[in-house]
Amino acid sequence: MAITEEPLALTSGEATTVERPLGALTRPKGGNGWRDWLSTVDHKKIGIMYGVAAMFFFVVGGIEALLIRLQLAAPDGQILSAEVYNQVFTMHGVTMVFLFIMPLAAAFANYLIPLQIGARDVAFPRLNALSFWVWISGAIFLNTSWIVGGGGADCGWFCYSPNSGLAFSPSNGVDFYVIGLQIAGIASLVSAANLIVTVLNMRAPGMTLFRMPVLTWMLLVTQFLLLFALPVITVALFLLMFDRLFDAQFFNPETGGDPLLWQHLFWIFGHPEVYIIILPSFGIISEIIPTFSRKPIFGYSFMVFSGIAIGFMGWGVWAHHMFVSGIGPFSVAAFSLSTMFIAVPTGVKILNWLATMWGGKLRFTTAMLFAVGTVAMFTIGGLSGVTHALAPADTQQTDTYYIVAHFHYVIFGGGVLGLMGGLYFWWPKVFGHCLNEFWGKVHFWVILIGFNLTFGPMHVVGLQGMSRRIDTYAAGYGFEFWNLVATIGSFIIALGVLIFFFNVWKSRRDAVNLPAPGPDPWDARSLEWMVPSPSPEHNFDAIPVVESEDEWWHRKYGYDENKRVVRIATVEEAAQDGSATGVHLPAPSFWPLVLALGLPLIGYGLIFNLWLAVVGGALTGLAIYSWALEPVDDPDADHGHGHDDHHDDDDGGGDDHAADDSEPVTAGAEGGE
Amino acid sequence: MATATIDSPDTHAADGHDEHHTSTGISNTKLAMWAFLGSECLLFGGLISTYLLYKTRRGPGPDNTTIPTDIFDIPFTSVSSFVLLMSSLTMVLALSALTRGDNQATRAWLLSTAMLGGVFIGGQVYEFTSFLREGVGFTHNPASSAFFTLTGFHGVHVSLGILMLMSLYVASKQGKLTPKHTETVEIVGLYWHFVDVVWIFIFTVIYLIPVE
């Protein structure tokens, strides 16, 4: 099989493809200190930062969840006042959706997309850094409302009007919600455009769209959903902001405003959002299950097309969140039907995962346990979802704990478990050591039991009529027992999360005494396993030429004359050793961080004092222009060098050209066919 | 199995920052702009829907019952719309001049595009102030809130476009805008044309479709 002679240059496609920079500002050089993390544009470091920050907010949202469960553990709970309870459940939802699951999925997208398609980085590395910094500044901004905003938002995560208006929510909490989500939305929008271009444009030679791993496909669909869903909620948030801060008349029923408009705009965003949350997890388990079944994914193209179908159909079901809002029998019937239809591509996926496992040589590693758990728990959540696609049943279930049970089975059971599995699966690739399998399995079982104890009983109390978002309930309705069980379950989940953090600490400590996992600890199938663990900064020594789906697998295995699978290359032979030097990488930059610092200032300014907004706007404008004028590289570092313009951020100044011509790079060049 | 050896990276062209090969053949920046414009369609879609819902929502009265369509001046806005649409023509001419390497003409057309956009914004400011004089402000009633939000968002888009055009103008003045940068101008042009096309929809919805 031919080895590529592709240039090692990163096809970074920075804002303009100029040869000479438009400005004369220098760019920071790479290093290993804190400056490097603040200015990095490496998709892998950005992915790690997304992951760490997401886990932090997982803890924050988890503490909020525990407060809710403590309050509801027994009748007439006194732990939180009704006002604080409203804030806590609102911020729990907002934190878990926007500050935990979405960024954790973004962590996987950032880290894995370039590796899976055989690229050196994303299409716009600086914009990628911008996405992270803007997101985290929005996240911090949102949470500062506890301190300076008179409490968190208290309108529920979907913040229905007129509850969200000044009359019913006079503190600044909702203002922080509105502006915080707008800032986070900018981050996701930039990231969506960036990753779409990356997948469409930066694929290695031979990596056709239908040779891409299912994870990359699902992440691509997710990015398209983000691209089109975010502007809709942006409109809604702007209208609400104008209402609250500038006395506009959008949602005030007394002057002719229409609260239903908010519901439509929110759910046109909100339902695709459900798939934004779930599809990355579907992608992750579509990588894990084939690997640990030693079989290719069953029905690859069906898998991809059902993901695309979910992406399209996800736009036609939003009003099933509004069956009791008085949208009329025709709309109810139409959305009821479309909601039942969307179960079809989802069912296709579940059957394909099962068929992938069928007859496979199963290895129940922790990652596999989480993947199978995801399929099982999501199936339960999907089935209860179909029960409220039936509008008459939904009319009874709306705003009860049955709905809470349903969406936690979907989002926690389907989304979070899959992401957890992804952490175990790719941990060695990212950090160079595996997580401890024993503690991983303990983690899995504790989480699974705690999860079912917490959310299973909610089906029961929901059908008994317990409303969601109530701060307490009286004794004697039969709610006591199952609420106590749910509270116990929630603390078991918390224990599971602690076990995970313990495992992270222990695995890292133990790693020094264990053999390195090597590039491919799981005998996996896609290109990221071809590079050393942890992946080198330049990803691939030589860009691989892709000849089939599951390319990495086919470089290791072929068929003998009896069509039996035989090993044709060891991992060491087939993998790259990461030794290439002189690879041209995008230079770091501080401007994404500076730009991101301006946005929360604008936010505080809009709420408290417009002069602050002017300062923030000036900072943002300065950052944009400095960014645009920033040279693509440090001109002194490479241009004018007689030979070429490579430089390596790792090596710094002196030796970066040394190896340019001399050292041969060995790349595993193996074809199964 | 075979292991191939290649020479270390010396294969890439001396001007490594020039047109990189992409899988689709469309440059990254242009594809990103198309993606962004796709997203913008939904933004304006949401705003136009909001306006359509609220366009006849007069307040409960007695002094907030005027809606923008009672007092607007169709001929005036038609003229400023025509001006904006003509700016798309000058934008194309700027790009064509840069492709020919005619820097003087490039600057002239960039400047006229920006100025035509500026005239449009001036018209919008005049319209807004005349509404205010009639007492129809942003907070007057749902119809006026929706009107100012929709046209205001469009106005901000035009203004950002003018800022981009002027940045290109300054870059050209400094000799930094060469035929190598045609794609940069083309991408700014994509944005500019998009903003014009959106105005066609907004103009139709607000000014041409009669309100009962």
C-alpha cells in the first residue's frame, strides 16, 4: 500500500491565506507552562480543557441535584425555601445541559474529530480556542448570578414566559440566564462552523465521507443541529432580554404580547438540542461496541443515515413539548405522529448495536459496560418517550415526575453514560495511561444502580400525579416512599462520581508502575489508535492514506485464503511512533482569550451599568482587530529560512529546522486488502 | 505487510500558507462563511416570524395603538432599499477590480459600496427618528417592538458589513490588499450580498404585504 507523500504542513486555513502577514504583531511561542494553556490553539489541549471544565460543572450541577433530592426526601421539606428551590432546579437543568453535557461532548469532538479524519488540527485553530474561552466565560458569568445577581435564574431551564418576566422574576437571575446562554451560544456556533468545515474539508486522502467513523458522522450531524438551532434560541433570548432590560413588549400578555411565541422559539431550539445531547453519545458507543465485539459496526450506512434522519426529523417534533399549551387539535395530531416516527431511526440504531454484538467476541471492559448500559437505559427512556408521543396520555403526564423520569433516562441514561464510556475508552489516548478497570467497573455498577434508584421511582410518583417543580409535598399522597428511594439513589450516583474521581487519581498514580498502554490498548478500529498515546502534538507523522472504513483495523488484520481474519501486522509495526519533527503547526495566540473576556463585561454592563458594556465592547473590538492583524506565524521564526517554513512549537527556536531533511519517518503502511 | 519510509517533511511548497488543498475544493474560510450564513437564515427567520406574529398587535390603548405600518413611508424606504441593492453591484465591481489588480478601482468600489450602505443606514436612522416623533418607540406596543428589533438587527448587520468594507479599504490603502486576497474580498462580498437578500424579504414582509 502506498504511503502518503502529503506535505506535513498543517492545512490550517487561518482567516486569510496570506503569505505575508497583514500586521506585525508577534504570536506567543508554545511552551509547557500556564501561558501555554491560555494561548494554546491545539485541538487536543482545548479538548482536555473542555473536559475538565465540564466535569467541574458536573459537580456543581450535581450538588444542585442533591439539594433538590434532600428537599424532597420527605414531605414538607424545609431545607430550601420555595424561592431558592426554584433557583436550584433551574440552575441544575441549565448547568447540566449547557455547562456539562454539551461541553463534554465538545471535548470529545475537539479531541477526536481531527484524529479520526486524519487531520493535524481543526480548520480554524484560533476560533477553536475562542469557542472554549467564550464558552467558559459565559459559564462563569451565568453562575456569578448567585453572587451578584440576587440568586440564580428561577424560571425553569426552559424559562417559560411570562414567568420569566420582571413581574414574576424580579431578581437579575433571568438576566444572567439570558446573557449567559447567549455568550455560551456564540461559543457553540463558532465551534459548529469550525468543526463542520473541519470534517468537510480536512479529511485525509481517501477518507471519503462514508469511510468516516460513526462518531465523526454523529458529531457532524450534531454540529449542523447546533448551527441551525442556536440562532433560534438566540432570537428568543434577545426578545426576552429586550423585554426585561429595555421594556420591549414581546411577552407581556397585558399589552398584546404572546407567551406562546417563547415556547415555540424555545422548543424549535430545544428539541434539536435533545439530539445535540444524545447523538455524540450514540457516536461514542458506536465506536466502543464494535471494538469490544471484534466486529465491524452492523449496517454502517444504516447507522449513518439513521443519524442524519434523526437530525432532520428532530426539527419536526418540537410542539410535542406543548401539547397542553392550546396549540389546537390539528397541530397536536401532526406533532404526535411525527414524534412516533422519530422513534424509527432511533430504533434502527438500537437494533444495529445489538446486531453488532450478536455473535461477536465480547469483552466487557468498563467502556463496554457503559456502552451496553447506554443502550439499555436509553431504550427505557425512548419507550417512555413514545408513551407521551400519544397526546391523550401526555396530557396526563405533562409537568409530572413521569416526564422528569423520561428525560433523565434519555439524557443521563443515554447521554451521560455514553460519555462516561467514552472517557474510559479514550483515556489512554489522551493521558497515556488506562483508567483502572476494577474501579471503573465499580464506578459503572454504582452509577447504574444509583441511576435506576433515582429515576425509576419517578415514573411511579409521576403517574400518581406528583408535579414537577414543586418545592415540597404534603404527606398522605403516597409519594413518601418512592421519593425517599430516589433521594437515596441520588446519593449513590454521587458516590459513583466520587469513585470516578478516585479512579482518575489512583490510575494516574499507579501508571508509573504499569507498562505503557501503547498506541492501541483496545485493539480498536479508527485512525486515532494509529498514533502514540498520548497523541503527539502534530497528531500524525505522515498523514495516512485511507483505503477503507475501519482503516486502522485493516492495517492490522487481513484475510487468509479461507476468508478467515488473520493478523498481518502488530500494533508496533502498523502504528506511527510520533517521532516526526519539523511539522508545521499553527502558532498559539492570546487574542481568543482576550476576546472572550470582553463578552461577560458587555453582559454585566447591560445588567448593571452601560459604561461597563462600552469597556467590554472596546476590549472585544480590540481583540478582533488584533486577531485579524496577527500574523499567521511568527514571521521571524520561519519565513526567510532558505529551505522552507516549517517550525515546530514543541522544540522552540533553535533546533526546529534541524531534522527537516534528514530523519526518515517510518509510517506503518499496511493494507488489509 | 510492508513498511514504507518517506523523507521527513520537506515536500511542502515554499509558500505554505497559500491555497491549501481541501477535501471539497472550497477553501475553509469560504465554507465557514457559507455555514455562518446558513445559521443567519434561521436568525432572521426567527425575527421575521416574530414580526409576522406581532405586526398588527396594537397595545391596549389609548396612547399605544399606532403600529409602524400606520405611519411608514413606503416610497422613502423603497428608495433606500434600491440604494442598498445597488451596493451589491458595486461590491461585485470591487471584487472584479481586485482580480484585475486595479487597486485604485478596487478602493473606489469598496468605498462606494460602504457609502451606499451608509446611505441605507442613514435612511433607517431617519425612519426611526420619524417614528419616534410620532410617538411610536421601541416600547410602544408589540408591533413596534417587533419592527424595531427586526429592522434593527438588519441595520446592525449592514453596519458590521460597512466596518468590514472600510477595513478592506484601509488595508488596500496600505498596499496590503493584493490580487492574492481576492477571496477575502469575495467572502466579505458573500456576507454583503446575504444582508441585501435578507432585506428583500424584510422589505416585502413589512412594506409590501398589506396589513388588513
